[in-house]
Amino acid sequence: MENSMYQVYEDEIQLLEEEIKMLAEKYEDSQQESTFFSDEEILMSIKSFQGEFQRELKGHESPSDLKAQLESLETDLSFLMKFTGIWFTSHSKKTVEKTGSRTIQKHRLSGNCHSLPFQLEFQLLEIKNKESVSAVITDLNIIMESGEYSGVSKFVSSTEEHGNLLAFFRSLSSYAEWYEHRRCTFLHFK
């Protein structure tokens, strides 16, 4: 009983440490992003944001409308997570480089797909033209425990090489679902 109580406290401490680390990274990102802009650009951006915020507030009649919209979005997100089996537990984003038409951001995602844990690290290169914005994923690194899930390692290598996140999530969802079925079946026969 005491060990489980200590474990609960240790888990809570670990979660708090991870949250502190994530908040420190976000703070560093915001500090780094602010160095890319001059004071004049920051003030213009703040004024622009305030104007957009005021227009948005005028567009919504009451806070209850916003609350209803938020609940609807949460319901949709919950449905998608249940449907795909993919649950994101953390996400961090760091701007590495920002020029007039080019932005490079480093993303780190972690989560579970059914019972399979995964972590992704990649860079997103966005290039803005006059008419459109194109985005390319580079330096994709997928981290999965290789012990139990050896059947997925070749697929992970191929996905890292091609940088195709959509194919990764589709295939991971299918593989994890069938992995869970196999695990339950083998437990049944033990």
C-alpha cells in the first residue's frame, strides 16, 4: 500500500518535472522568437493581434457561444482520438530559423497509439510564396521501443527516410489495433 502511494507521488513529481521542462522550452522559444523581430515589428504585431481579437469578440454574441464551440471541438477531438486510437500526450515546437519567406520549426510529439508508445522529432520547413505556402518535413526521427515491436522497425526506417507522417500514422494505427488484438488473443490462451 505504501509503495503504491510513493509510486503515485513519484509519478506526479515526474509529470510536474516534465511540465516544467516543457514550459521552460516554450519560454526559450518565445525569447528566441522575439529576438528575430525588431521592437517596431513587435509593436505592430501586438496592435494587429489586438485588432483581430476585438473583431473576433464582436463576432461572437456571448461567452456561452464560445463555450459551446469549445465543447463541440473537444467532442470532435475525442471522437477522432477514439476512432484512430492515437492519443498525443505532449507536443513542443521551437522556431530554429525565420527569414522573410522561410521558417524552420523543430517539433517534438509523443503519444500512444492503442498500447504502443511513440515519439516523433522532425523539422518543418515552410516556404511562403506570393500565392501559397508549402511545407516540407525534414530530419524525421521516430522513436519506438524496439523490443516488443520488432515488426515495425523496418516500416519506421522507411518512413523516416521518406518523411511521410500521414503514412506513418495510418499504418501505426492499423498495426497497433491488430497488435492489441493479437495480445488479447495470446492472453486468452495463456
